[in-house]
Amino acid sequence: MDVLEQEFRQLLIHGHAARPLGLATGRTMEPVYAGLVRRLQGWSGTDRQRLRLVWSSFNLDEYIGLASRDPRSYRAFMDTWLGQPLQLTSSCLRVPDGQAMDPTVAAEDYSRDVQASGGIGLQLLGLGANGHVGFNEPPCGPEQRCHVVTLSEATRHQNASMFGGTPAAVPHQAITLGVAEILAAREIHLVVTGRSKAPILARLLEMQRPDPSLPASWLLEHQRVQLWADAEALSLA
Ligand code: GLP
């Protein structure tokens, strides 16, 4: 949390010259964002107002086909956890357009927007139980940029709790930043919590070099990756 709060202080100091944040969604991020909001609400009114003006972030991914007001969309997740409490507009809290007529074009546009903003500064990442980061499903290489992806059975199973516990109800496709954009971030913070992530985290920590079968292993190629894991997630490592 200190790291994130410090990043926001930097954003206040350097304003639009700073690189945007790369944000993630999912249950792992709920306590992270709740803690961040608590910290930021402790700032002076002037600083909070300035932060609203300079805030710039790009989310990793979004389901295709959900309305933005649908509580299961990642747009709604961000509005709930950060947008409303911090009074941020949707235009500074960017999420891929999962309702676009042509999702491939939307993914290309999103990638171009990330690049035009100077690339990601601090990238927050969660970890999928099958090793995905964003929605980069295995097998995946390091060159891919923002793209449309077909979600695996494993991922739809993992995320079914938001869809009445029914994997079939989870959208089949999503837009995700690619590993290329993630690896181009200045620094990466991988957050892994809970017993369900212990097997994949143990596998990741044993790896000596990247392997397409575990997308998160491409992070081994990055010079500045910080892992934040709780005792349950580390229980098999
Ligand atoms: C999801 C999202 C990722 C997220 C990860 C972990 O499918 N696409 O962005 O970081 O998988 O999710 P959770 O934190 O809910 O376990």
C-alpha cells in the first residue's frame, strides 16, 4: 500500500508527465483498493482534488458483451472500488471497451492509447489459478499486445462465483492487455493471496525461465517485479 500511495504522490508532483498506472480487477484487488481508498481519503481536500485531475490509469482487461453498468463487468468493478469512493471519472479510469461493435479494433485502439500515454508506469497484477495475468491464457508468448482472447474453461470456472456459480454464464471472450504491454511497464507488482493460488504460485516460484504454459512466468524477464503474497498463497512454496 505504501508503494501505491507513493506512486500517487509522484503523480501529484509530476502530474501528466508521469506514466499511467496499470490496474487489475478480481477478488485479490478488493482489499488492496479498499486500503488505498482509506489512505487517499486521509489526504487533504486540495491534494485529493488535484489527484482527481491528474489520475490516469489503464485496466488490464474486460469481458466482451457485458453492459458497462452490469455489476459483473470490470468497468463496474472499478467504478465501485475506486471511481465512486474517489470521485474519478470513467475517462481517467480507463477499461477496455467490452461493448465495442468490433472488439479487435477496440483492443488495437486501447493498445495505441496505452502507448500514446507513454506506456504503463506501475503495473498491478493478480494471478489466475491457471497462471494467467490479465486474461493472457496459456499457452502465450511475450510479443502479443492488447487483443481479444477466448477464455479457457479453467478461467470461466475460476470466475464463475460472480455469475451465479455457473461457468457457462461467464462470457466466453475478453479483451486483455498483452504480455508485451505488461513487460513494458516500469515496475510490476504481482499480488497473490489465498490457498487456491498456492499450487500455481509454487510452480511459478520454481521456474528458472519463462514458459508459454505459465503466462506469469514471462515476468521473469522483467527487471523490477515485486511479489506480494500472503502465507496461504505461499503455503506450498
Ligand atoms: C481474473 C482477471 C485478472 C485477475 C485474476 C485473478 O480472471 N482477469 O485480471 O487478476 O484473474 O482473479 P482473482 O483475484 O479474483 O483471483
